[in-house]
Amino acid sequence: MNVTQQITVLDGGTGRELARIGAPFRQPEWSALALIEAPEFVSRVHRAFIDAGADVITTNSYALVPFHIGEERFKESGAALATLAGRLGREAADSAPHAVSVAGSLPPICGSYRAEWFDPVFARPILTVLVEALRPFVDHWQAETLSSTQEAVLVREVIGDDGKPLWLSFTLMDEEDARAAPPRLRSGEHIVDAVATAMRLGATAVLFNCSQPEVMGGAVSLARQWLDANCPAGSLRPRIGVYANAFPAMRKDAQANGDLKSIRTDLDPTGYLRWVRDWLDRGAMIVGGCCGIGPEHIRAIRAAVMTS
């Protein structure tokens, strides 16, 4: 079978690409600020990733939560901003020169990297607003940077069974001391807990994102081993994917909007591609990038996939 027909190439990190091209960008609004003040920059980023060869672009809805834009702004315009994010993604995909699908980004509502902050009662109505606003525009749901399986369960409850595929993407512990142990979610749960939960919730893909590349390979291997042992040949099983970030390791008390993190210089397109090849060798079939991974990285991944 032709490998290029199996591998799906995602886009990269929207927020840092917005900052790089000069869009309005600051903490705590992050990528939402361009959507609020200059949405044409969001369209430019979508087109740049499409031109680089991405098969999937992600709606710029990650920061559309009170954690980033404030409770009052979310109450007043959260639905309208999410609708705009969905429409911009749909327009970019529909005008692409090749087939491109739109992933509806559903962020961790209570804050990235902090499993202990998750409150399903608080999160449910916010997530509902995002889902209802994005639903007309997206081809699949992509719940991102989940720190716990609890967050994944809430996503499935809110989106229901609307016929759109669900992709669940988990973030991993990536501090220096965590690299010596088997990879875990930031909640402390095992990788097999995430994969088993994804299976139970009917997800068509289980991914790992917004962590350093060094911890991703082990997660892919564990996910594949569990699927091989628990999914009979010929049965439907979620595809495995990875899109790492280019940040230094996140502390356990990290806050997504605490500061503007530096970008690792060793993760240029060539350096990042070495990690991507490792994930593919271990069984990943969906690859792309998260924060700090730009169109030039995606172009290198696409070229590598095409020549495999």
C-alpha cells in the first residue's frame, strides 16, 4: 500500500505563527487576539499551512475560553468568535488546491497542562458554546491538549453522536525527570488509560500533542502495543498521531498564559523531522506540529512523506 495514502499531515501551531507574521498577539489572549482584532491574519496562517502541504487545518478556537479572553468577553462574544474561527477555516479549506479537512479545535476549558483545575460543571456550558458554534464548519472534532481522561469524557458527552469523527489528543508530562519513566498524561494516568478511553468513547484517532518530542515516541509505542493486543485484526481501531511543540519542558505548575515561552533552536525543520520519522516508524499515521512548529516544518514533513 502506498504510504502517502495512509499518513495524514496536520498543520502546525497557529498562535506562534500568528506572532511570527506580525498579527496582534499577546498574553493572555494568545491566538484569540488576531481573531478579535485582525482575522485576516488567521486566514493567512491557514493558507500558509495548506500551501505547505497540510491535509488538515485546525480552527483558531483554542484560546476562545474565559481562561484566555475573560469571562465577560466570552459571555458577550464567545459564540460569535467561534463561529468566525470555524468560517475562516472552512473558507480556507474549500479554496485549497488539494483536499483539506477542517478540525474543530476543542481546548482544555479550565486551562492547559493543569489536570487538577478541571471542573466539569464549569467546563460544560463553555464547551457547549464552542461545539454549537463550530459544528456547521468542521469535518471532525479535535479535542486538544487534554491532561486527563475526564476531559475527554466531557467532550464526548457534549458533542454527542453528531456523525462527525472524534479525535482525542492528550498532553504528556515532559519534565526532565519524567523522561526516565514510561510516558504519562499530565494527570498521572497511563497512556493505556488514554487509549482505552478513546476506544470506549468511539474516537477514530488518539493523538499526543503539546509536549516535547522526546516523550512522544514512547507514548506511540505503548498506544500501538495496547491496540495490537486489544483490537482483533480487521476491527476498527483509532489511528495514532503526534504533534509535538517546540517549547522547553513544562513545569508541573505551568500556566498556558503565564508567559511567552521560548522556542528551541534544535527543533528546526530538519531537527523536528528526525522525531517525526521516529513516530512514523513506531506506528503513528497522523503527524504535524503544535506550538512553535511552522509551515516550513510541515513542508518538510510533506516532502518526506511523499518520498517514502
